[in-house]
Amino acid sequence: MWFVFEDLKLRSLSALTLISLLFLLTLITPFLLAPFLCVFNILLIIEIFRLYRFKKELFSFNLILVGISVLPTFFAQTDLPTTFLMNIFLFFFILYLSGSIGMSMFIFYVNLSISLLMSLIVSPTEIGGPGFFAILVLAVALTDIGGYFGGRAIGGPKVFEKVSPNKTWAGIFFGWLMVIIFYYALQLFNLFESALFAFVFLGIAISSQVGDFIESYVKRSLGVKDTGNIIPGHGGLLDRFDGLICASFFVKIIDFYLAA
């Protein structure tokens, strides 16, 4: 069965590097987390432009366009409604320039997600701050790990074969199981003791998997295998962080609920 996991070594090394970076940003230099998310957002926008082969002739124009695209993020920690309105304006602006409603919607979706993450890391609720950001990323990663091992080791019926041919129900349930185990492990350290958080962590797993399907649908509609090759064994940034992008919406809704 070893050949089923033939890419495991490369994926593991990449994952270890990303986890080390996460540890550095959230526990040692949390003040760098917001600037990092801004840079991360820029790279995501560039990846989307390349994915849709959207490129103007002048380099300066492309540079300005990327800057305009990530501008809403800078208001996310102080004025989220303004950020939302700016993202709507950005949707129509990109649609006007490109004529692609698919790319415009994808940029709106990704840009708003990063804005929500920026807002979460300064939220005073129990699911706010750099510490929970690290937990969120780990929960999303565990969902992916469970899906990878469950899907490849057990196989079985596919979920949406036309959208994502490798996703199986076994992988889906293993992803949920990994996150629930993670949740109860955190409870051993007297964290998230309210029963509400069992729902929150399961919601993170489910929304993360939804993000995976959204990104798979976009790639399939464009006829590409990966969104890039920046992360060895994983592909592009969108390939690796599709779950986090979608899960941010669910977590921010819970954050609004806790803050009310």
C-alpha cells in the first residue's frame, strides 16, 4: 500500500515548514501576523490572475491592479463594513476590466476571507487573537490530513466525483474525526470547555471541506490540476489554503455571535 502515499514525504516536509512558520508568527512574533496576511493576500490575488490568465500589457498597470485588489484588507481590523463595501466595488471593477464573472467572484471570495481573518486576529472573543488563529489553521490542516489518509487508505464511494474525483466519504468522515479528537485534546488544557465549541470545531471541518470543493470546481472549470507550484507536494497557495479561506467565513459568523 506504500505507493498510495508515494507523495507523503514531500507533502510532510512542506507541511512541517508551514507549521513552523505558523508557530513563529503566532507565538513568537504575533505582531508580524497582520503584515504576513497582507503579503499572503497579494500572493493569492496574483495566483488568481495567473489562473485566469488575466494580464495587462503594462507591468505598472498590473502592479496597481494588485494593489487595488488588496486595499480592502487594510481596513479589516478597524472598519469591517467598509471593507465589505470595498470588496463589492472591487468585484465590479475586476468584472469591468476582465469581463470574467468567475474571476471577479473568486477574487471577492478570497479577498473577503483574508479580511475576515485580519478581523479575527484582533477580536476579543474566545475565538479571536493569534492563538486561536493557529488553532484554526491546525484544525483545517487536520481536516485535510484526515481526508488524505482516510480517502487513500480506505477509498470507497466518491462525494462529488465530477468536481473532485479523489474525495471520498471515508476521507470526509476521517477529517471530521481528526478535528473532534483535536477539540477534546484541547479540552485537556481547559480550553473551549463549552459544548458550543464542539459544534464550532465540527463546523470548521465541514466548511474547510466545502472550501476544498469550491476550489476543485474552479480548477475543473478552468481545466487545470493545480493553481500553482509554490508549495512542493501541494501545488499553489489556493490548493493548500482553500479550506482556511472558506472556514474563515464560518468562524467569523461565530465570532459575531460571541461578541453580540
